[in-house]
Amino acid sequence: MSTQDKNKYVLYSYFRSSCSARIRIAAHLKDIPLEYKYVNLVKGAQHSKDYHGLNPSESVPTLVVHDAGSGAEITRIRQSVAILEFLEEVEDDPKLLPDETLERAKVRELLNIISCDIQPVTNLRVLNFIKSHGISADEWQQHFMRLGFQAYEELLATSGGKFSVGDSVSLADCALAPAVDGVLRFGVQVETEFPRVWKIWRELSELKAFQNGRWDSQPDTPEELKRHA
Ligand SMILES: N[C@@H](CCC(=O)N[C@@H](CS)C(=O)NCC(=O)O)C(=O)O
């Protein structure tokens, strides 16, 4: 049963955050209304005392769930994959995890390549740290992103269809699209290096929910970076 109507959701997000984009996209796909609060990662707002109180990991996204009637806070969820799975349980239309167990494992396998193998080693705090040790952040990003995307590309040979797993959009796609946006920014030639990923990303880019969740169309996207349709 959908509990969506009883809850009100506040998402702490940053326009460039790929982890936040996963949630924005899934919520758009499911028509779950989110109220947004913005955390400017580049200005270090994630390290403020107030935000630390909300999310001790000092990262976005954070989803705060309120009772829609009383407004009372019910819970906070501070990890993007936990939020994705929560939203999936709250609203299963459309399903972003397939019914079939083996298919679900494939979605989670791909989702984990992005969320466990690529994103953590290319996160802002990691880049700041390696830069302070004289290592090129661009080279680092490209290296680790390529490793992850190579694996994703190879797995697509068996799982892929129109989207990452077959022909239905899944949680893997919600994580893939923002990750591709990120790797393109760092100069990786996705079209030639990872053609299966590229094809899927192109399909996803046509979907309204992916356009609405993308980094370049958020209220906190700086005006000069905004996509003007
Ligand atoms: N495992 C966490 C990672 C969250 C995370 O690292 N978010 C990034 C943005 S995509 C962040 O807030 N970085 C801030 C920093 O590194 O200081 C999740 O999936 O939610």
C-alpha cells in the first residue's frame, strides 16, 4: 500500500551532486513531491553545525520525512541508496526494481558499481584531499571513473536493453545518468569508450523525469549553467 499521501518529504540537495540527482530523478519518475533545501557543497555548507546535526556524514542527499497532517518529523534518511529503496517501497508506480529476484540483483549490481565503486573515490572530499597532496584531481577522476564505467559497459552486454536492465527504467538508470553527466565533465569520451552506456544515457536524456532531475535544471543551478529549453 502506498504511504505517500501521509508523508511530506524534504530533500537536502545540491545541483551538482550526483547522489542527490538519483533521488530527484526517482521522485520525478514516481511523481513524489519533494520540498527542496539546498546545501552548497563548494561553499562547505555540508560542514556547518546545523547540517552536521541533520546528517553526521556531512554529505547530501538527506531526506527528512514528515507527517503531512501534523508536520511532525518522522525520520531522516541519509544515504542515497537507502532513500531510493525507501521511495520504491513508498510508491511502486513505476517500479524501479523488477519483480523478478534475478533481475533485481542485476539492477543492484549496476547500482553498486556507481554508488560503491565510482562515486566514493571521486567525491569532493577525496578530491580536496588528494589535491592537497599534489595529485591531479582530473587524472584521478578519469582513472577511477573509467574503471567503473568499463565494468558497467561489460555488464550491459548481458543485462542491457533499451535501459540498463532490459527495457524498463530502473534504479540503476537513476544512478547511471548523473554519473555519465559527471564523467563527461571530466573529458572522458563516453560515446567512443563506452558505447552501450552512451546509448542508454541518450535514451534516458529524452525522459522528462531525467531532464527535471538533472544538474542543469535545478533552482540552485547557477544561472549561467542552466539549460534553457
Ligand atoms: N554514500 C553517500 C555518499 C554521499 C556523498 O558523498 N555525497 C556527495 C555529493 S554526490 C557529498 O555530499 N560530498 C560532500 C563532500 O565530499 O564534502 C550516499 O550515497 O548518499
